[in-house]
Amino acid sequence: MGNGDFMYPSSSDRQCATHRVAIPPPQPFFMSFKNSLKETFFPDDPLRQFKNKTPSRRFILGLQYFLPILEWAPRYSFQFLKSDLVAGITIASLAIPQGISYAKLANLPPILGLYSSFIPPLVYAMMGSSRDLAVGTVAVASLLTASMLGQEVNAAQNPTLFLHLAFTATFFAGILQASLGLLRLGFIVDFLSHATIVGFMAGAATVVILQQLKGILGLDHFTHSTDIISVLHSVFSQIHQWRWESGALGVGFLFFLLLTRYFVSRSYPH
């Protein structure tokens, strides 16, 4: 059939093919406001699995909700153990040097970085269930700790007081994060734009790289500030203290990591 033979539907046919959607009746203001709050704060009802259950079953579900290990531990098999062992060794090879480095970023003893890399994942394995969440030391938190506490006390002159303040700040930060989780306020992250998150990550990465210059160049004295101007001034004002051995070793390891990443991306493109 050619274009000239095409038959356009008549107005009556279009009316018959149109499906009218019924408009819901308007709700009272308080009812609409209540539903909006419920949808915002509780998009998935956390108590729906407890409905129409016996008290004993509710108690078991409550324990499994706060301790997911009680749910998956009975189904754990030897095959899972082998996979977890390989994953644990892989993560440990990264977490050990990372924990030591992040502890130095926070002006804390390196052993605390190892504790922070070991204990939180162990606790989360019993109280968490996300396979995509990385638990452990964080560069931004280490930098913020060093910057915040450095304004009150010098870590080199009074390490004991600095350590006590770090424990106190960590304790209250944990209480705040636990409160955010219990109140289900994770939706606040949805209000952050993509540009804000990318800019924050790029800025944090830049600050972390600049802070590593102290160890790469082998400097004994380094600024506690995190801005670029202060860090570069601290680096170039001590050119006479640069150690080429330390710099060559750092550049060599960086080249090795980039080379390894290149070959891995070619071997496993997906």
C-alpha cells in the first residue's frame, strides 16, 4: 500500500482508542502531608515484614534485622569460605598499607590505622549485609581529623592529648552516624548534585596526593594545613631536605601501580 492509500483514523475512532484515566479524589491537606513525609522518610516500610507474625517470629526477625549474620550463617558453605578467603587476602594486601598511610594523614600512630582496617569490617560482617560497601579507613576522614585537631593541639608536642581528642572525635562521629542510620536519614544524599560529589572527590584526591609529598620526598617537617598554597610552600621551602632515594622509590612504586592497572585493564576489559 502506497502513501496515497493510507487511511487516517476518524475522530470517532480516535475517541474510542483513547483511554481516560480516572483522576483520584483530592486528599485533605494533613493526609497528603502525612503521606509525603512517610514516602520521604520511609520509602520502604521497615516494619512490613513484622506484620501478621507471631511474637516469637517477630523476635527472630528483629534479631536478624539487627544481626544479619543470624540469617545467612546457617546457610554458609565451604565454597563461600574459599571465595571469602581469596577476597580477604586481596583486601588485606590493599588495606594494610592504606591503613598505615591514612593513620599518618591523621597524625596518629600507624598501628591505629591497622586497627581501623581490621575491626570495622569484622563488626560489619556481623551487623551489615551490603556486598558493595567499603568499610575501613577513609582518606577524607583522616584529613578532617588532622585538620580539626591540629587547630587545638600539636600532635608532635603533645601526642597523648592529641590521641585522646582523636578518640573523642571518633566516638561522637560514630554516635552521629548510628543516629543517622536509625533515623533512616540516608535520603539526604539524594539532594547532593552529581557535580557537587565529583568536585568533592576531586578536591579530596588532590589534598591526599599533596599530603603524600612529605613521605615521598622524605621531609621531617610539614605543614598541618590542607590548602594547596600552604602545602606547596612547605615543600619548596625545604628543597635542601629532599631525599632523592625516597622520591625515586615512591615514583617507582607509582609507575608499577599504573603499569599493573594498564595490563589488568587490557586482560580484563569488562
